[in-house]
Amino acid sequence: MLKINVKNPWGAPVFYFEKCGSTMDEARRLEKQGAPCGSVIAAAFQTEGRGRFKERRWQSESGGNLLFTLLLRYNDFNAIPKAWTLKTGVAIALALEKMFPALAGKLNIKWPNDIMLSQKKICGILTESDGKNVFCGIGLNLLNKNADAMPGAASLFKEISVNKEQIPSIYGAHFELILEEILKQIKIMLEDGDDWHAALNKRLFGKGEEACFLELHGGEKLRGIVCGVSPAGALIIEKADGAKIERVSGELTSNFC
């Protein structure tokens, strides 16, 4: 484990692993050792990368992506910002659009925790909390050569047609600059992000389209029009009878229910 020279707006260290099980697990270990609020744990490769569901592990080859977990400490549960994952998604989209203007209007946020580019997943967010600490894991495909072999996955630099010769290695400038900008935007969004709601609905994946909503663990299946997201972060769906309902947990899919 190394400390790398990345400008962290929280003023906390950024730890870097060439290889680890998962940055989320390392963040939990470092939290117990007293790592300060805003600590970042990044890795070139994870052997046990996790996703929102156990059967959907985050997969990437070594040195091809931005993989990290942000640790933030709060005094109590009520101090944790609401709609955390969605605000983080907005922050990442804003950061990428700022660094790569060609992405403007092309990035979408799929409720509740993915970022899409050209209808494909480019970034996943996994947020966990123990009631006082928040662990926000982020996986962003940068140079992922295996993206084409993963159904529904995309690679940032391929999608924006940047020649590989123009891109530094994962240890170079782009890795650090993108991480810095994402951290900067996350801090702004969590502390002073009153416009996050409008920014999210502007970029909401599938808005105005028909989709299937699935509750977790074999619950309700519902088909309707994706209308937007509430200020509290709930997905708003319009059913066939015109009634609008809100759901705070589940998954969207274009497949028929």
C-alpha cells in the first residue's frame, strides 16, 4: 500500500494498492485503524470487486480503470446526507463532463447507482454504511479492454475516441486528474449540492420511457413510465392507469415484467 500525491478536498490521504481484495474491504479495515474522514482507497486491480448484488461482481483487468472507495465519517446516522448514491452519481457525471466536454449530453444516471454512456454502463456506485461511517465504492471504466466482452459495459476512452497513445498509464496523469475532479465534485454535491435534483432529472436514464421496476428479493414487479426522481431520491413511475407511485429500493430494466 502506497500514499499517492492526489489533491483530496478533504485533506485526507489517498492510499493506493497495486492489487487488493476490494477497496471497500480495505476502507473498512483502515476505518477501524483510525483513518481520517475523506480517506480514499484506490487500486489498480481488485480480486474480489463487489457490486450491488452478490452475483454481479465488478470485473476489470489490471490497470485499466479507476477503482476506489471514499470513507466519510459522521457523528450519527441523521447527519448522513440523503440520496447519497444519486448525488454521487451526479457529481461523477459533472466531473467527467467538465474534463471531457465531448461527453456533455451523453451521460445518463440510471437509478439508483449506475452511470451510462451510449446506453452502456460505464460506472457503478456501491454505498454502504455502519450508521456513522459511509463507504462509497466507485468503479469507472477508463481503458477497460474487456468492456466489449461484458454485455452492457462501456469504456470511457473508447467511447470518446481517444487514441491510446494520448492516454497516460493508470499510474499517470489521467488517473490522478480524474480522481481529483471526482472527489472535488462529490464534496461540493454533498455539502452544497442544492441543484443536484434538477441535474439528476436532466440526466435520468430512461426518463419518459416505459420500463419494468423490480423490487428486491423477489418482490413487486411493475411496468410503467419512468417520470423522474423525487427530492428524497425515490423513483417516480406512472402506471398504466395514470397513477404515480414512488419506490425507494429496487431495480429498473427494459425487459418485460
